Amino acid sequence: MTRQVHIVIVDDHPVVCFGLAALISLQPDMVVIGEAGSGEEACAICLERVPDVVLMDLKLPGLSGVQAIRRIRETHPGIRFIVL
């Protein structure tokens, strides 16, 4: 059995999150384990669920994507990021 890649999507535009989640769901080896609309939400989800990869928008309300990446890496340096 193939190991699934666990992904969190972070974007403040719901349509973008929905579209990315729909595309990812077509891949048998990938699964979306969370979605966030802000940097703060991204930090909380990553702390709780520890994804393999985070698709991160840099322009977010409140805590920016760059700031969120830094915070997440402090506790989970193994998480990888793809910047949108």
C-alpha cells in the first residue's frame, strides 16, 4: 500500500482552497487533512495535524504566510512548504 501525502491548504480565498482540494482529491497518494484562511489558523492546524506538506499563500490577513511558516518550522521542522 502506498503511503499518502498529508496536505494542508492555506489561502484566504475559499474558491482557491476548494479548487486545490478538488485537484488533490484526484490523486490516490494525496489527501487534504486541513484548510486554513489565515496564518493563525495554519499554525493551529499544523500543530494539531502535522501535515507532510503545506500549500501556503503568502498574503494572508493578520499573520502573513512567511510569519506562519517561521512559526510552524519552530515546532515541526520536517514539514515542507509550497508557496502559492
